[in-house]
Amino acid sequence: MSETKAQIPVSDCPASPYAIDMTQPDGTKISILGKGSMKNSWTETLDGYSIVKNKDGVYEYAQKDNNRLIPSGFLVQEDKNNVDKQNFLDRQAKHLRSTITAEELSSARLTGKSADNDPGINLAFPTQGTHKVLVLLIDYPDLTATHTVAEFENFMNKENYNDTGSFRDYYLKVSGNKLDVNADVVGWYRADSAYQYYGKKNGYERTRELAGEAVDAAEAAGVDFSIYDNDEDGYIDGIILVHAGQGAEEGSQEDYIWSHRSSLGSDYYRTYDGIIINDYMVNPERRVWSNSGAGGMVGIGVFCHEFGHGLNLPDLYDIDYSSAGVGSWGLMAGATWLGDEKVPGFMSAWSRVTLGWITPEKVSSGSYALAASTTSMVVYKVNTAVPGEYFLLENRQQSGQDTYLKGSGLAIWHIDDNRRVSDNSDNADESHRLVDLEQADGLGHLYIEDGASDDGDLFPGSAENTSFTDASSPNSKTYNLVASGIEITGISEESGIVNFNVSGGDERYDPVDVIFSLDLSNYAGAQTPPYVYGEWDNYCTNCNVMTDTDDDGIWIDTISMGRGDYKFIFLTGVAFVTGTDYEGFSGLATDCNVLAEAGSVFTTDHYFRSLQVLGETEFQFYGGNTVKWNDCPVINLTMNITAANSTEAIANGVISNDDSLVLTFTSSQGTVDFSAEDITAAGGIISDFSETSTSVYTAIFTPLSDGATSIDVAAGTFTDA
């Protein structure tokens, strides 16, 4: 089995919704808006016409040619007497953009990033506990910094920074104090090239160059990178890179870097202080938008959004921009920009649950009340009869971190965990999203291109919608259009508290943790971590290598799985022994179900079985045992494993050459022609070898000199029966 490599797609932020002022080369001042995201961006005037730069760098109104935007020849400027230009605009549709195919979008997401272009890192920053993050500040020879290290230290760490809160404040609030991120800010360092060299138009590779330069400068300045490996796995959990100037997400300006999270890859990663530096998040120093009177130092919004990617959350806006995703109801979408980016909204209930900050309370019937999510860690979950598909209920109020939301009330989130993918396209299909907000007014503004959040999205909201059932609009049917039977009725809001009734939830379908445990404590050789693979129907979100945290030979993998039928394959032949270490196996049956109920413990030495999960379950794999299958014949697996040499401990570690020692060899497994020739004694002689009982042997060891010694048993002696 080849080494598992982290797959980190380039993930970024949506374009800023704020206009910026530009001056054309002829002195004409115009206001423009950026649209889209790093992989699929364009620029518009405030009245919605798409514009592009011509070869001289001057903005012209755009027209489409073979699905691409090209200059029209008409400059963007106030010129009401230009009849030809006005006639052209009268014929043009607004919000034009280049057509990008799914294949192109996928290629853009993964440019320069693959399993082979990665030194191998953990997928995420730790989600709980107190941890350190390194912030590197870097400017350019032709664009120097205007804000100090001290300012960014306050921005990242200071309690109630600028009366709106710091980066650290945000994550303490949204996690319910479960994640405390302490930033060390260093710099400013100087890049090797001009700022445009690293800009969006030149691709991700140039940003990786910049990040590598910043890391090198920090190493030269004496930064100890080892203290930022919070989980002590040999890899920094992510650095935050801050570059001088603005970000390309303002106005879709391709001369600058679009804020994103990615990794340096095999060409650019560094190893300093014994630690690999690979994962990075990049953000700008400043904002320049004009229509809100903002500008100046950057806000925390995009920093928090990109760090959300660092925690392994996907984008919840629609990355192909055919819809609005979850709009401004979640940090991983438009809430990034709320409050002039200085007061970003809370994460959605799904994000907080996914990160382990909230355990939702499963409900099927009854009357309930919810306080605002900014003050409460309570989220309700109502299951459908489809494994992995359910509704999350939370109360969003225009207060605290959510002050700048578009409305207040009950948020009903339609979740389908089966849509979770690894390429950041989880919410790109507006007809079937991973995370979808059921919009109370039934108008579906979040499902359309250039759609936006409004006060009709939550219940009751401006639509005064007090019920959510199979027959309502929107409705509680599953994505396969089958009635769920779920009814959420009597929805009301008073003094910031939301009240409602629930009936019809399915108590059966709730993902449980299935613990796979492999006991290799009797295997004396070096143990390469084993794997458990399976056909999990997308429930296996953490099928990673098994771990032995206590170094006791017990390997564990915990897999969160919805109740249902699955198949698993336990890979040992390439996990802890090589292909030449076993002779084969027999008696496998692939159509036999194991009923896994709460509290059940199964022991097995089989490779391939079917599994039905009904509750919290632990599977333990021990060589020599047989599995207890429901309604299935007992089937034994025969596998001859070549054991590595083992060392016998001698009492006190030292014996005298005047004495002899009786050695006893006891095996919990079968043996193959075990004889005195299979025993090697350093500094002594073995004699009088005999089998005293089944799998119990004795021998006399006579030392030839004083000192420490070791007794080795040859490979191939023991067998898994």
C-alpha cells in the first residue's frame, strides 16, 4: 500500500460585495464590483454590465465570444452622447461571465495539486484546545506595508479588538470556547519580486513561491517552527501569510493575490526545525472599497473564512456561481463580508456540528424553544428515513456576531452528508446541496445566479411562514422527493426566542461511531500502520490509517457511519506484513451480514464481510479468533504470518557465566516445527530444548561470559491459526 497523501483542493473566498473606485488611464473615475471566486471571476459596473480590460489596461464593456468575455471597443466612462455605445448596451444582457465547464473548474481547483505534489500532511488544524498559529507578514519591493506587526498582533489576538472583536475572539465565540487560537506575528519580510509577479493572473505557483520566500525569511530570522506543530505529527498545521496591499477578491483585480488556502506542494514545501511546512492560508493587508466608507486595514472576515478551510470546512457558496449557496447565513459563504468584513456572521449549524463544537440534540416529536446561536450551543436535529439526510434547526438573531444578518428567526438547514466530497464542490449543485437553507418565503433567491439573502429566508420571517411540512412551500420531502413525514409547526418568535413543534422525525437514522480495533501486541516486529477500507456509501469520512496512540500494539480506527448495510475490507497483507509473509486465506463469504447493535463487540480475523450498523459498535480483530456471525456458518481464516525476531528479557538484564538459566517459551498461537535451531542466543549456548505442553517449550541457556544478552526466535516460527 502506498503512503496516503493529503488531498487539499485550492479553496478560496467569494468576491467582495463592496464596490471599489478605479481611475482609468485617461483620468476617468469609475466604480466597479468584483464577482465570482478565484477560479471563476469577472468584473461589473454598479449597474450590472460586465467589463474587461483591453490590451492597454483600460476597462471596456464586455461582449461574449465563444463563451469568453472580450472587449467591445466601448470604454467604461460617462458618455451619454455616444449613441453607438448606448445602442450596444441596450442589446447586452447584464451579469455576463465566461462559461467555465465542470472539467475546467475541477482542473482550476486542483491546479498544481495532487497526491504526487504533496509531501503528505494532516488535512486540518486541530479543532479543539488551545493552539498556536504562525502569521508571516511579507511586502514587495514596489508595494510596501502600511500597517505594523503590533497592529496585526492586536488584530489576531486582542480581546474586543476595535470594539468588534479579533480573529481569536471570533473562534472563541463560534466554538463555544472550545478552540482558542493564539497567533504569533512576525515580519515584515521582503519578497524577491514585484507584487504583480505573484498576482492571480500568473497562477497559484507564484503564490507558493511567495509563501516559500516568507518561510525562508522567518527561518533566517530565527523562528522556531516546531512550536506550531500543535498535534505533534511532524507537520505545521498551517501558516497564515499576509501580503502587503489589497486582495484580488476586491473588484476581481488580477494583479493581486486572491485570498485562499492551499499547500506548497512538493516543489515549494520546506523542512525547518525537523518540521514540514506545507499548508498555508493567504490574506491581504488592506482593503480599498469605497461605497461604505471603509478601507484601510483588512477586517477579520476573510481571515476567519480561510481558517475555516484550514479546519477542513468546504466552501458553502456555489463555487460555479450559478447560485448563492447559503448566502450570508454562514461564514463559509457570504457571512464572511458582513459588517464591512469586521463583524463576520456565525458559521452555520452544520459547520459547528461538523467541527465537533456542538452535538445536536436529536428530536422526533415534542415542543421546543431555541435561544440565539450566538448565545447558545443548542442545535436540534430531525432525521429523515434516509441515512445521512436530516434537518438541523437553529435560531439566528440579529445580535452579537450576527448583528448584520438580513433577518432573524428559525433556520431550517437541509443536510445530506452523502454529498460530502473532497474537491470543494459540496455546494455547487443548487438542486442537491450538502448544506441547504430552506427559505421560508418559498421564493428561492439563494437558488439563482446573483441571488442574495433576505429577511424572508428564516421562519416565520417576512413571509410569516409558521410551518414546514411535506405539503408546505418549501417542504420537508427528501431529495428523492419522498415524503419524510416531518412536520415543524407553530413556529413563532418572541423576544429573541424561537418556539416550534416537531413531529415525524425518524429516530433510527443517526450516524454512529464504529470502532475497528486490531490487536498486534503479540507481533514483535516493526508494525506499519494497518488500514480498514470499505464500501461505505459516502459515510466513511475518516477512513484513515489506523493509529496506535499508546504504543501497545492495539491499532484503532473510528469511522462515523449512518445506520445501514455496508461492506468492509480489512487490509493486513500490505499493512503490517508484506505479501511474502503469508501463504493465503480461505473460506471467505461476501454475502453474510453482521448485525451490529449498540453494545455489541465482534472479534474477527476475516478480511471481507458485510456489515449492518444499528448502533454504537466496536469491532476487534484478533489473530486466531473466529467471528460470531449472525445466521452464518463459522468460517476460519488460515494465514501463515512470518513473525519478526523477538527479544526475550532476562531478569535484571545481567547473568553470571557461572550459572545456567531455564528459558520458557509460551505461544498463544500455533507453532511450526519449533526447535532449538530456531533460537539464537547472543553470548551463550542453548541446550536441552523440549516441548513440555501444547505450545509451551523450555530450554537451558548457558552464558559464555558475564554481561547482557538477548534471545531471538527465528521468523516463521509462529502461525495465526
